[in-house]
Amino acid sequence: MTKRILVLGGTGRTGSHVISKALAAGISVNVLARRPEAVTQKHDNLTVFTGTPEKADDLDAAMTGCDAVIATMNNARASDSPFAKIVNSPTLLTDIFGNVIAAMQKHGIRRIVQLGATGAGDSFEAAPWIFRQFIKRTNLGVAYRDHEGVEAALAASGLDWTVGRAVGLGKKTGDVTESYVVNGTSQPKPSMQIARESVAEWMVAALDRSDLHGKTPTISVV
């Protein structure tokens, strides 16, 4: 059973829910944050490290004592608009995960759950038409290619990894369902949206699910 995790992306809109859900589940949490003051939760089992996963030494310190990692990072744009300017390197996440994988191997940590996106990898053709248009025609495509780089790095890592390819992050709550691409379509058919809190709850629960090792399910809600 997972006892302590490192959360990457913990100051983000999904990562903050991951911290809360993990603490509520009795899991101790380390968070690596550029701005530690942005971690608003207070808890005896929460430890905040100042730094960035772009630096191996920062990751090394924050990962000490952990037995799993949850990552909710994204390659951000200047705003939520799919046409907004990319503010980072187009391979930011892929580069970061090179550090993450190396640090996990150094510390003997095998389990990682990463937040991905439906439409990445083999789920592209199975994604709704509007998703595919945004990926092909807007700056969302840069983030999706970076997610695919992360998936490829994890697949080659030898770790016990899972990527939850979330549908559109919105307000829809409910029981989380997992869909897989079969013969070019996602079965069962996912909904269009999922609430960030539901994503976080699924990611924490996924930590101790060996049936998800090496899997990339699309996650949505009923």
C-alpha cells in the first residue's frame, strides 16, 4: 500500500485536488513547487519542497522517502484558449520526465501515475471530432505532442506507469469510467467532460491498482 507520494504539479488546478485526496486517504505527500506559498493546504503529513522538476537535485530531495509519484503537469499556454501562445519549450514535459524517470530509478521507486489527455497517441482517431480539430489546428497540438513524448518515455522506462488520458476538464462529476481504444473506437464511449476533483480521486485510487500498470485508459464520468 502506498504510504508517501511525490506530487508534481501540486499548485495547479488538478494537482491541488490530488494533494487533498491523497491526504484524506491517509497518504503522506511531498510537493515540489517553484512557489511553495502557492500550496495552500496545511497538514502534518504534507511537506513542501522549493524547486522545479527541471533540476535533478530538486527532484532528488523531494523524492526522498517516497514510494510513488503522481504528476499533473501540463505544457501551459498564456491562457486557456487553445489558440493562446505557448509559454514554454514545446518539449517541456518530455524533458522533465527524463529527470523524473532517472530520479525514480535512483530511489528505487517504481509506481507513477501521470495525467494525460484523450486524443494523445492511439486515442486520437477515437477522440471526438471537435477534439481532433483543436489538436490539429491550434496550439493544443503542441501540448498533445509533448504528452505523447511523455508516454513514449514512460513506456521505455521499465517503471510501473499509468497515464490517465482525461477527457475535457470541466465541471461534470460522477463515477469515473475507463475506456480503451478497440478497433479504432473507445469502448465504452467516454463522456466529453470530467471534473478535476474526479480526476484527482481516480489518480490517487490508481496508485495501488496493479491492473493499470502500463495502461493508458481514457477517463471520463458516467
